[in-house]
Amino acid sequence: MMQSLSDQMLEENRDIFDAMVHHRFVEDIKADRLPVAAFERYLVFEGAFVDTAIAIFAYATAKAETMAQKRWLIGVLDALANQQIAYFEKTFVVRGIDPASYDTSREDVAAFRDGMLAIARNGGFLDTIAAMFAAEWMYWTWSKTASRCTINDPLLKEWVALHAEPAFEAQARWLKTVLDEAGETLDAAERKRLSMIFGLVQRLEIDFHEAAYS
């Protein structure tokens, strides 16, 4: 029996995936020692990326192959605009954070944003699905563990919980299912190419999370 495409991606990129889910950003959250400055810097960088994610999923919606896929992705767009963006808007006010005072154009932050957007803009539907599976499966993997840890900062705790709740898990699993269904008819070269997108995204994520510390 052929290995599922998502399992192939995870197996071929195991080292880089493990490096990201055990990044010091993640370990600091689980140990309840993430520096306040790092969290707030991350919030600005991630908030800017979530705005970009709307464009990424809009490309995916336009390139989707079925109406069922389009309907699901429209729901994703709604959640991004009305739940995740709302979290950042609220958090910036509560923490007194001025996003304009942070440099979101710095190389390690821009590389992630621009790299993900380029995949969605220039690639096919499955390219975007592979890239977002890489990002969302990674977030769900570490967040479901971190959500069981003591996190005293209520806004950080809320951010982790958003990525551990059933709705986010369902989104990550939907991306996985789309890949696995498509993978049944893809040749070895195309499966390998999509797996390489998964690995590229993990490397971009590592640099992006490291940016929170500097």
C-alpha cells in the first residue's frame, strides 16, 4: 500500500519539523518563561503574517478544484478575518503595542511572508495546501502539548489555545486529507516536489520564530 502523501512529507522532513516544534520559542512557552519582549515582538510579526494569510488562502480559494473545497476555504478566510485578526487587534490594545514601531520588513520576517505568498501566487492549488499544511500541522502539534502546560500570561495562553482547539485541528486535518487524496494519483516526482515545499516552510518558520528574540 502506498504511503500517504502527508506521511511522506512528515517522514522526509522529520528533522526540520522536530527542530521547529522544539524551537526555543515553543520550549519557552511550555516552561512559562517566554520573555515578554519576545512575545510582543512575535505578536506583531505574526499579526502581519495572518493578514498575508488571507491573501494566501484567497489564492487557494480561486484555484480550488471543487465547490466543496471553495466552501471550506471561504470558512477559513472568515475565521482569519473575524477571529484571528480580532485577537491581534484586541491584544495590541490591551498590551499597549504599537505595531508601527516594529520592523516587519526585516529579512527573517519578510522571507517567511514573501516566501509563503509566492508559493500561493505562483504555484498550483496543491502547492498552497502543502505550504499551509506545513505551517498549521506544526502549530497544532506543539500547541496541543503546550496547552496542557501552565501559562500565566492570559493572552499567550489564549493564543496557544486557539491553535489547540478542535476548530484549528479540523483545519489542519482538512489540509492533510486534501493532500492524501491528491497524493493517490500523483507521480513520485510531484509528491517529492510537494514534500520539498513542506521542508522549505519549516525552515522559514524557524527563522521567523527566532526573529522574536532579536
